[in-house]
Amino acid sequence: MTVNDPDTLNKTSVIEQKVHDLQVLIQSGQYELALKSADALRTEVPDNRDVAYMRAVALRYLNRIAEALAALAELEKKNPGFSRLYQEQGHCYVALRDAPKAIDAYQKAVHRNPALPAAWSRLVTLYRMTGDEASARTAQQHVDITSKMHSAIITATGLLSDGDVSQAEKIIRPYLLQNPQDVEAMRILARIALEFDVLHDADFLLEAVIELAPDYRAARYDYARALLRRHRHQVALEQLNILLKAEPENRMYKTTYATTWVGLGDHEMALKLYRELLDGAPNAADLHLSIAHTLKTLGRTDESIEEYRRAADARPHFGDAFWSLANLKTYRFTSEEIDRMIASEANPDIDLLDRYHMCFALGKALEDRGDYARSFEYYERGNALKKSDSPFMPELVEKNTAEQKQVCTPEFFSARQGWGCPDPAPIFVVGLPRSGSTLLEQILASHSQVEGTMELSDIATAVVDLEGHNRDADNRRYPRVLTELSAIDYQRIGEKYINDTRVYRTDKPFFIDKMPNNFRHIGLIHLILPNAKIIDARREPMACCFSNFKQLFAAGQEFTYSIEDISRYYRTYVELMEHWDAVLPGRVLRIQHEEVVDDLEANVRRILNYCGLPFEEACLEFHKTKRSVRTASSEQVRRPIFRDGLDQWRHFEPWLGPLKAALGDLVP
């Protein structure tokens, strides 16, 4: 059954109507009947947020306050971002004449959704009751602001804040068509675009907002965050400098400012800024985590371990802190830490994010102890949980692959011979994650003429720009748009790539762009940068696929969270690389990871010859090179080459029959 099934759609419509009827009963004052209807509906849709919320509202109106608060507490476990539940908590505490708890609840509500007139109005009264005139004046300003807002703005803001993104869009788009200069409506639509990951639209809208309203700091901050999502770190830094000049002590701005320096590759600056923030909040778990990540990137492993532990101690069930320790690959958990993780993962109050982080951490911890059966159980559970939170559809990748093959023919490339920007500086390392690409990057970055940068997103950004405003996943403009571009277009895109990546470079003549999934865009790379080098890092399929299955990525790589998805993706990767070899013969150098491990020097010489670089002994001693490494293999490439990881997947072979069958003839 899918969401397009008529039966599913009909059931959804029936439930929506029943929820609407429940709302009407409450609005008409029929609270007993509303409660009975809500109880009946809960048996049909036990996880429906709105039914649970309206049941609590009915209980409050019936003066059953304790029951209402209990219902809201249960709702909060599953919907911690739902602003109206906190507003309703505030109403309950007002009924109990508990001003401090009411203020706290209303503050939580307006923090999540600033367009809640009732919550702001109650806060004005409560602040004045408690003698806090300054806060009362601030709350009154918000009352005045919301009173002037159009109802469409208030409704859309509330829906967006509570996660009803599609409904918010349905309301705000028609309003904006009638009021095209309304900066608040433009900002809401930009936030919706960010939720849908349509970054080009968000960037465009927010830039327009701050041109119309340069003092609108919330919109400027949204713009900075959108720029960061597009990896336009330098422009984001400029926006944050403007914000910090106006509010130098704003911790939200300062935290994002530090994160921007991470994006620019200046980890020492980021570390300094994070530590300054920590002075004002010594038990801030997220700050300890950010500091630990930065220390890890700088190769200061012992210090990073201590910070990860502080993060774990600062927040109960902090799954990311434990997974980050596991992701060092060299860390070994104590028995006490494993017991703590097992207890946390089993805790019914732990949220989804922390739970799957704990599962992946436990998978690694138990694998290191040789308990492969239990390890696989946790890896499998973690992947299933992560997959449940992912929109990945392998069919779209396979469709794009077919379209790449259809567009990028020998005739297509022959007609565009010599197009693009001739700069030979980039060395692209592509492939799949966990295929040895970080090792190749470290080897090349050890050469005196090569700059090691980071996983640059500029090619992916170029693809997004080529897509434009298209949001139809079933009818992408790319790659067919490649046939519509002129020689000038390709040269412009190549020059933009070179200019935009200068911020990550020094004066070395060559630099590395190690973004594995750029294998999908080798045709585009060839057209915009015909003299760039492209290296395909390949690993034996069972080892590569299972290594990805064990890995919880910070972002992206959504294909790795099921055996079916990862095997299909690997097959698509091989299919597309075979196509590039056929239509661009000799353009890509393939390096097999297992061969690098078996004969390092021969493969180093092969890589350097391909890149037109003289041999340097430092490339053989890559582990001595001091540089920032941000990927999961950061600690491994700081040690001499080793064979231990080549056949680790065989420990799990009893459970990997489905993977081997799905890979089929690709398995040697």
C-alpha cells in the first residue's frame, strides 16, 4: 500500500473530517461530547497529534486539569516541537494559578511559534503580576505585532512552526500572490523552501527580504542559515558579521558564526569561538560536541574524547555523543559505557534521533568485542530507525542514471570538445563513501604541490542551480538541461567553480575536491573543467556496502540505511562508471582500495603520474601529514596503512546473504 492508494487517501480524508468535527464540538462548547469523540477516535488513530491535543483541551474546559496536563505530557513525548501543546499547558497552569509554570510553558510556546497572540497576551498579564515590567513590555510588543498581522500570516506561521509544512504553503502562496511585497510572507515561503530543501528558492526569497527590510534581523539570520546550507560560507560570514555588529552578545548568532568558520576550514578560529561560548554555558552538551568534532578534525584525539564524554554527561541519552566516540573508529568503550548505552536505547522516553545514534554506537562497541550477532542486531535496528526517517527513493537515482546515459553520449561530448574553463587545478576524488577516498585524499594532500581541502559541495550546488526552481522530483531538468547550455555557459560555470573554491586554498597549484557522490556528475565536470583530473576510488562491493551499512552519516548518503537501497545504489554506481569509461575513455583513473593496501608505492606512483606530479616520498608517509580531516576515516588515515579492515565484513557473513544476493554478479 502507498500514499497514492485510493483506500489510503479515502481513509485519510475521513480522519481529517473527524478531526475537524472534533474541533467544531470544542468551539461550540460541547466539551463532554468532544471528549467522548476524541476517546473514540484515539482507538482508530492512536498517534494522531491533533486528536490528542483536542482531547487535552476538552479536559481543561471540563476543569479536569490534572488529566489535561497528563495528556499534554504524553503528547510532548512524541511531539516536542508542537507549539500549541505548550500554550495549552500554560492555560492549564493559569487555571491552577501557578504563574511560574504558566510563564515557562508560554515561553516554550512562543519560542517555537512567535505568532501565538493568546500566549503573548497571557505573558503580558503574568509578567505584570510578577513585577517583571521589562518582559511585559517585550511581550506587549509581540501582541502589537501579531495584532497587525494578516490571519494568513498567523495561520501559516503556526502551521510551519508545528511541522505542517504543506498546509502552511497552501495558505501562504495565494496570499503572497496578492501581496508580493509582504516581507513576512516572503520569509515564511523561504522557510518552507528550506524545509523542502529547495535552497535556491530560499536563498532568492531571503535576499529579497533583507533588501526590502535590511533591519529585519530574523530574516537576515534565516538568510545566513540558507547560505550555509548552500555552502556559501563566505557570504554567510558577511551576513553574520552584520548581525553580530548589531547584537554582539547574541549566542545564537555567535554559535552559527563559529559553525561558519568550520565550513571555511578554519578550525582553530572555530575552536576559539566555541570555547568562548562554553564559558557562558559550561554544561551545554551541544557546545561540548561541537568542540569535540573540531578537535577531532584537528587530530587532537585525546582532547576530543574528553569533550565527547563531557557532552554525554551533560545530557541524558545523548546518542550523538556516544556515536561520535564510536565514529573515531579507534575508541573502545568500557563495560560501564556499554551498559549505559543499552539502558538508554531501551528507555521508552528516548527520541528517535538519540535512539538510532545509540544503536549505531552499540553496533560498533559490540563489534569491537567480537559479539557479532548482537552487534548486527543493533546495526540492523539503527538502520531501520534511520530509514524510517528518510525520504530516499532509489528509483529516482536509477532514473537519473538512465537519463545521464541518454544525454551524455560520445557524440554529445565530441560536439563540445574544448569547452569549459581550462584551469587544471582541481583533482576530483569520486566513488562511494567508505571506499578509500579519504586515504587517496591524504596521499595526494601530502604532496608539496597539492592542497587538501574538504568535501566541497560546489559541483552539487552547480547542479541545483541548473535545476533552477524545479521541484518536480519525477521530471528533473538535470541532466537534460546540459543539452541546452552554450560554450559560454559551460565556461562560466567552470570559472565560478574555480573562483568559489579559492577560499579553501592557499597558493599551491593543485587542490583536491573529494566529494564521493560527484561520480554522478562526471559528465558535467568534464564539460566545465576539461583539464581537471578525476580519480574513482573503488572498493570490493561486499566490504564497501557493509561498511556503509555500519556508518551513520552526519548528513546525506540516505541510500546507506537498508541492504536493498545500498546494493541498488552500488550497482547504479558501477553502471554509471562503466558508462563514463565508454564515452570518455581514459578520462577517469580507477584506484582499487585493496590494491593500494597490497602495494602502496606502485599505486602512489600511478596516481601521481596520472596527475602529472613528480614522485615525493611524503606521499608514502601520508599518515605524518598534519591537516584537518573531517570524514569518518579521519583517525584511520593518521596511521600507517593496514589490512585489518579489508575483510571485516566476513565476521557478519552469516547475516549478509541478502546483500550478496542483491549484488549478484558484482561479487567476485
